[in-house]
Amino acid sequence: MAEGIFAFVPAIAALPFVSFLLALVAGKYLPKRGAIAGIAAMTGSLIISVLALLSVAGIIGEPGISQEVLYQWTIGQGTFDLHFGILVDQLSALMLVIVSLVSLLVHVFSLGYMNDEGETGLPRYYAELGFFSGSMLAFVMADNLLMAFMFFELVGLASYLLIGFWFRGPSPPSAAKKAFLVTRFGDYFFLIGVIAVFATFGTAGFAGSEGFPHLAEQALNGEHSVTTFFGLGEQAWFTVVGLLVLGGVMGKSAQFPFHTWLPDAMEGPTPVSALIHAATMVAAGVYLVARMYGFYAVSPTALAVIAFVGGFTALFAATMGVVKEEIKQVLAYSTISQYGYIMLALGTGGYIAGVFHLTTHAIFKALLFLGAGSVIIAMHHNEDMWDMGGLKDKMPVTYYAFLSGSLALAGIIPFSGFWSKDEVLFEALIHGLGSPLLLGAWAMGLLAVFFTGFYTFRMVLLTFHGEPRSDTARDPHGVRWNVKGPLAVLGTLAAVVGVINLVPVEKLTGANIDFLHDFLNADSANAAFVGFHHYEVLLEEQAGIAPSYIGGEITTLLASAALSLGLALAGAGLAFALYRGPEPERHTEKLGSVRDLLFNNYYQDEYQVWLAQDVGVGIARVADRFDQGVVDGAVNFVSSVSLFSGDRLRRIQTGIVSNYAALVTLGLVLLLVAFGVTGGWF
């Protein structure tokens, strides 16, 4: 039984679910159509999450983690057990604070974005928002993979409902279905991975000596026997299982090639976009990799795949962001790119760097989307940046908050994104020196820094600087406190939250300010680090490189930081040179066919439609013919024989006793003849 603040942890997810039910059942009678209930619920969740984080860190009481079984479904006899359980350790406690904080600010922002615009269907909106937040919080605190999968799916359902909130238009329902189907494709592999984990280990628990990451490490050390399939050894089979789960991760976190749903998801309300991109659906995938890191750490091959997918996606998405004309579209491709960086960090052994960038990105990306929402309100829901301009002086709070988020996104010192992104690239560099694949992933991530700096400040300049380029920009709609308040909070955090991990300062001065590293390394029972020393041994054997931040030289650290900062400034400088005038030109159109390729997203949608319609439908037709001609044909043949023989046998069932006696006599005679022939009687 959990004690202290940990006894209240289930309420973190339960409160948003209560607000969901209230808004769903009685929303039209509640203040602000359910918004106040949602704000109250998320405030309670945030308070409990902060107290849980302080308890785990030892600031309140003794440091420690909490694991509790809430409901036992079944206990297998020597096979497996199914249950609902809660795990609150360093990773989940930090993520609970992030999710509840961003969700609270999104609820408050929605008062200005949705309520003040006279929107219909508000009870449904706030019900779905509470359902979304509760599902993500329950996913974060899940102590086993099956429970995580269930709430992983509920997060996908909630995103489907919110993306398609304006269901009467043609685009939102289509975007919602696309998001649902693309992520379901990845989740199909995830489900197989869950089954494979149970079949292999008999448990899906994340933490402790009975957790599957610990059992995987023991199996590789010869201390525990596990079941493998297809004739594979333990190492190869663990890689297969990890890659199956990775399918769900890539779908939810919009990694190539499952990224195509995310830009279309902008059809939902902008506060929803902030929640999806910053702290819930897209974050769920990379969080799962971090949650299972002890298992992935026993498979360098799986980690290398994660790193390469992340590095490629970071560059791939960043190139598309440079030509987009709608402000939310730029941010959408930025999200894909930034989660690529997190995957790059996790895949190269930079667990703490990945969690650090997940934290800072949640802050500055929520800020940028809410800032975009403020601009969209002012522009009467026009999202085209070429119709904006000159908003800097008319919307100072939005501008300076948005600028803080942009500086963090571009990785400009001293804003938060600089510290986290540079640590990601440094980890990728020092580990990539022993692997050409990892080095290639680092190079792609480094090159993406230039494009990030360019599209970020192109967006800022086109939106806020220069002369107004439309009547709406000359006389924008005003925004209220419930819009400005969340922007001010997030703008401040985007500027200062990087101090939680000032490792370079600690390395150079010896000052004890390495908060995040000390926190995430505080307890060796942390589920994420089970099995991690196995990966350390492999790296040291292969390349002589320790998989921790302090394994690098100070000169390498400073050179890496200077290189990435220089590329960010170069990208920002190019944007200033091209777009700083009062009447900026459409320079990207001069790229010709390259611009068309980027603007059309490398024709990924067309390619996937071709796969579905031509290849997929063709395979389905062949399978249908095989099913009808061979499978059904065989079944129909057997049934026809049965019907024919049954019909003929039925005719001898006359009901006349003399006929039956004649048949019995005839049968006896035939048997005697058969025995006589075979026995040599004749």
C-alpha cells in the first residue's frame, strides 16, 4: 500500500477522467461549458504531480520510488499475470509534471480561444480534452507494457476525436481518420510486440527484479532462461521484440515513414495542437522508448535503428519546414524534426539527453503553438503568414513569448533548447565515433540545426516584422488575459528551464548544479536503467567509449556546442537577410522544382496512396481470388461431396423393415465374400 503523497497518485489521472464525465453528462449546465471543471481537475493533477516529483527527488522526505498494484486481473500458474499498476520513479514523475502543466495551460488558453469565439460543442470539446489528458497521465504512470498499450490506444482515440472536432467541414474528419489509421498501422506491430514480451518473459512489468528489462539482462548473462522463437538466440530475438514495439513508437511520434498524419492534424483546434505536439500523443512514443530503455539497452542493433530513424527524420522534416506558408504547418514539421532529435539521443545512449530535450521541447513547443493560436485569433483564424506582418507592436506579449520559444527551438544560447539540443548532438557524436551508422545519424541531426534556425526565424519575421500585408494584420483582433497568461508562463520557462541540466558548467567549474543528471541517476532501481550497464560494456568493448555524458572530453564538448550554435546562427542569419525588409519576397519560390518537392512533402502522401490503392488493393484482389478459388473451393467441394453422399444415403432410409433386412443380408454376404477372397477360402 502506497504511503504519503504516493497514495494520492492515482488521482492524477482520475481527476481529468472525472472532468471528462462531468463535461460529457452535464457540460451545458457547467460554468464555461465544462472549462472550469477541466481547469480544476488539471490544477489538482499538477499539484499532486509536483509533490510526487519532490518526494521522488527527496526534497520532501526520503528519496524513493513507488510501485503499487491497483487491480489484479488474473494470476497465471507459472505463466504470467495481468494487472493495473502504478510506477512513480524519476522518469514518470518528471513526465507527470510536464503533461499536467501543459494540459492545465491549454485548458486556460481554451477559455480565450474557444469560449470567447462563441464556439458550439464546447461540452464535447472539454470532455475530450479531459479524456485526452487522463489517458496520457495514466499511460505515463503505467507499471507494465500491457497497461501502457491500453492507454496508448486511448490517447490515439482521444486525438482522433479532437482532430476531428469540427466534423462538419470536409478536412477535419479526413485528417482525424488519417491520424487514426496511420498510427493504428504502427500500433499493430506494437500489439504483436506486447504479445511477444509476454510469450518471452511471462511478464510485462517495467521495473524491479521481475520486470522484463531485468530478465532480459539476466538472460544475456546466462542467469535466467527465456523463450525465444523462430530459432533465434536471445540477443537477436530481443532485437526483434524491440523493433516491433518501435512500430508503435514511430507511429505515435510521427517518425519517418509514419509522419504524414501529423501535418494534417493541424485541422483540429490550435490548443489541441499544442497538447498533441508538446505533451501527449506525439510525446507518448518517445516516452515509451525511455520507459523501456533498460530493455532497448541490451540490443545495440535496436538502438542503432532508433538513432538512424531519429537523425533522418530530424533532417527530413526540417527541410520541409522551410517552404511552408501557414504558421501551424511550420510548427508541425518542426515537431516531427524535434522528436527526431529525441530519438537520436535515445538511440545513441544519451538517455538523459533525450529526456532533457523531451522536457524542454514540451515547454517551447506548447508555447509556440499557443502563440500561433494567439496570432490566429488576432487574424480572425487566418493562418497564412504572407497575410500577416507588423504584429510585433500590436501584440507585444505574444511577440516576446513567441520569440522566447523561437530562440529555444532554434537552439540559441542561453535559451532552453540550446542546452538540450547540444547535449543530444554531443552524445550522438561521442558514441557515433565508434559506429558509421551512428555517425551518419549525428551528421543528419547536425545539418538539421541550420534548417531549424532558418525556418524558425523566417516564421518570426513573416509573422511579426515588416509592414502589415492585409487589412486584418493592420487591425488585429485583441486577445484576453486567458491567452496572454499561459504565454507568459511558458515564455519564461522556455528561457530558463535549461538550467536543470547545466552539465557543461558543472564539468568546467565543479559546481554542484547538475540537477537532471543527479535526479535521473539517483536510484539504481530506476526502471529505465535496468540493463543499461550491459550496453556500456558493449560500447566499451567495441569502441572504448563510455555511454555517459562525462565520457567526452571538454574540448569535444565545446567544439560540438560551438558548431551547432554556429549552424543555428547561420540559418537564422540567412532568414534575416532574406525576410527582414518591410515587404519580404517569396524567396523560396525561386527554388523551382526543389520548392515543389519540399512543399508537397516529398510526395509522401501520394506515395502512400499509391501503395494503398495500387499495391495494397492488387494484393487484396489476388488474396480474394485465392480465398474464393482455393480456400472456398476446397470447402465447397467437401460440402458438395457431403451433400451428394448424404442425399444418396438418405434414399435408402425408406422406413420399410423388409428393405433393411435385405440390406443387412446383402452386407453380410459382401463381408463374407471379402473375407473369403483375402483369406484364400476359394
